[in-house]
Amino acid sequence: MGSQERESEKRSGLSRRQLLGAGALGGAAALAGPLACSRPRQAESEDDIGGLSPAPSDDFELAEMTILDLQKGMQTGRWTAREVTEMYLERIEALDRQGPELRSILEINPDALAIADQLDKERRSNGVRGPLHGIPVLLKDNIATADRMTTTAGSLALEGCIAPRDSWVAQRLRQAGALLLGKTNLSEWANFRSSHSSSGWSGRGGQCRNPYALNRNPCGSSSGSGVATSANLAAVSFGTETDGSVVCPSNANGLVGIKPTVGLISRAGIVPISHTQDTVGPMTRSVADAAVLIGALGGIDPVDRATSGNQERAHLDYTTFMDPRGLSGARIGVARQFFGFHPGVETALEEALAEIARQGAELIDPVEFATRGQFEDAEYTVLLYEFKTDLNSYLADLGPDAKVESLADLIRFNEDNADREMPFFNQDIFLEAEAKGDLSSPDYLEALDICRQATRDDGIDAVMDQHRLDAIVAPTGGPAWTIDLINGDHFLGGSSSYAAVSGYPNITVPAGFVHGLPIGLSFFGRPWSEPTLLRLSYAFEQATRARRAPEFKTSLTS
């Protein structure tokens, strides 16, 4: 790392290792088997990012529709599930494959319309399965589905294999009546391959583009889920997070994103990075939709031991906690240490804080994290060790048709296919991880202890105890940077790491715009405090109504 880069990180208070999480995913030792993919797109050149055709005027009938809106429409006969699905598929063809060419979706479920027909038939004959009956949902391409879709983490190394069983997420969504519409593009291997990556780029999908300005980055690694939901290509979507990968693309794409407590939702069937930090989370246009989704996915899964705490803490319906007056009387800490990286963000969030106060909350401003800057290297060490162990376990389960069976195989595959897999950035993180030992290593155990102590007991818990807080708020991130395939990402700042490393919940909500680009405000707190965070974030959303749909500008000057 050069001196200029170090100085930039010093000013922002964030290290590149800390911000690997802004592109990292979630996952656990997953049970997916052989996985298959569609034909990859050609890797674009650096000069291909601008000059795209803008979208036509947006008169989409389902624009900004919530789950409740769609359910009411299907219940009253305004639409069928098939008609809803057809409208989303037509929009995907117009905006993702043509026009702005968002590149947010890797593949469409070839059985989508047949499934929609079956769900319509069920609705007529037996009623609905659950709150998501007939609702089209997109899944990040690291969440396994046992159908004709594939799960590849965006990599060409996992082409040609189909998962033998659903992930927990896919299974629960089907039980709730959801229609799994397709798989979204992502930062390949959840941005845990190279320290100079461009978020939203994968070997299969190329570079995903921000719908607010097409030459801007959508953030990662759940980039495609963020872009597709913001652009109204589906009702809702799911991403995964290890550190920032739900909240960062939600911030950059004007969405609500929930990074739940680790263990609230099983990680079985998700391509892993870290079993201590990985989780799946909803990415939606409203807090209400996000609440519906996490309620549908909870439960104890014997495959994922982290879910054992769900017995007494998970809820079937999180929408009951939403209250438009939910900020009244709340004590909210303002984590000023995460401010100061962009004047536009500062201005927008000062207005957001003023609104929180007007809604009756007491702001404790500032609150300080004494451990800030003390665990970032330890976090990176933990991720390297766990990635090697967890990914090796995952790949070993893929079966005889898999091209790779270990991280070492994957490294060789990338070297042999460097023209397609590494045209812009390399795999230095893979190489660092491969050099690590197993999880009995004293280096790993010491790093894990540092992470837990610094972010839990001496971190979030200490701050909340000291000030008797209901939640802490901080900037989710800055406005989207321009896509740079040569130099990689240009993170300015963010606040995801304390919640990510501790395994505690974090909700980001649209809070305003900086030069036409959305930014979010994060609410985070104690483990299993999703009900409190939903109450607060819903009240904030209702008071501010900050989300605006994207206009698909080619650039901020177009």
C-alpha cells in the first residue's frame, strides 16, 4: 500500500481491509451441490462504462409497488401472479439486457411463468401459502436453489453444476409462496478475491451499473440485488453480508437493507466467507417489505448451529413492530466517529438527525467507540482463515462434476483462465487465504478473541450500556463512486464493521441525496434487537420519505 493510499485511509478512518466488507458476502458451510450457469457475458473494456442508452420514460405499472400492494392487486383480481411476473420479465429485458444495460441479473428462472401459473391455481383453489404468495423475488448468485437455476458466486469456475438441494433461504421462500424469479450479479466471490476489485464485477456478468448514474458503482458485493430492486426489476431481493455487503449496495441504490443478527436466518446453502460474520439479508424499497421477508425466513436449522438462539428470540411477523411514532421517547446515540468523510453526506445527515429529534427521540450526540481502529487487522485475519476452511468444505460437497474442489483448485482455475477471470484485477486475497493454516491456529484464535471483545463487550454493548441507548446511528456510506475497472473501488467511508464483526443487527434506510446520488442512515444495536431497530427505522422512513426511484442517467451531467 502506497503512502498516498495510507493517508487517504487515515483521513477516512477506514482501512481497505476493513472495507473489504463493503463488498463481502454472507454464507456458511453450505450444502449446495453441483451448480450450473448460463453463458458468461464478454468482459467489457474500461472504455465501455459510459455512453449507454438511457431508459425510456418510466411509466412501469408496478413501479415502487410493495409486497402489500401486489398482494392486494392479486387478491382483488387486478393482476395474476403470471401477469405480475410477465411485467417484471419485460422490464428486465428492457432495462437489464437492453437500454441502460444494468447487468444486474445473471439468469432468469426458466420455470418462472409455469410456477406463476401454479401459484395462481393454488390461490384460486386453496388460498395463499403465506405472505409472499406469487411475489417475484431475486436471489444473489451465492444462494443455492434446487431447480434449473445455478449458483456460482459469479465465477466461471462453478459453471455447469446444479444444486441438489435448496438453501434454507430458498426453501423458506417457497414455503411462503414466493416465486424465485432469478439470480443477481455480484462482486465475484463476494469481493473476497482481490484488494483492487471493482464492486459489482464478476466473470459471469461483467460490471453491474448503478441505476442513478450508469457510470457509477452499485457497491458490493450484493450489487445486482441492490440495482435490480432499486430499478423495479422485481418486488424484492436478497443479498448476503460479511461486512457491508447488504448495507453498502442498499446505500448506493436508495434501498432499505437489513443485516440481521448472525443466526436469525440460516446460512445453509450459501457460498461462504466467514461462519462468524456471514448472514443473508433483504434488500427492499420499504422497511415494511424488509420486515415481511425476515419474518418468513427465521427458524432453527440443525445444519447451522448459529440459529439455535432463534427459539426465544425470532418472530414470525416483524411487521407488528412498525410504528410511525416509534422514534418518540427513544434514546439514540450518534456515532460521530463515522462522520466527516464527505461534506454532502454531512449536510444530508444533519437534516436526518434533526428530523429524528423532531419525531421525539433524544439524541445523545456524540457517542464514542473506544476500540475504533483496534480490530480491523484482526477481522481480516479471521476472514482469511475462515474463508479457506469454509470454502474448502463447501467446494468439497459439490460432487464429481465440479471443476474445482478446493481453494487451491480455484486459484489454479483463475490462473488458467486469467483472460476471462482476471482481466482487470488479480486474486491476492485468495493467495493470502490459501497460505493460512486451520482454525486451531493460535493466530486465528487470538484474532477472533480481539474481534469479539472490541466490537461486543468493549464496543456496541459498552456504548449502549454507558448511554442507555435503544440504537446507534451513523452514515451507511458515501455517494456512489465512478466505476474504475483499472484501479478498483474508491470507498470514502462507512459504519458497517462494528455490527458486522460482532454479528449484531444493522438496518440502513434512505436518508437523502448528494448530487443526485442516494445515501443511507444506519441504525444498529444489540443482538436480536431487530424489533427495536425496525420500529425506529420505520418511523424515520415514514417521517422522511427519502427514497426516489432512479432515472437511469448515463452520468450525473446527462
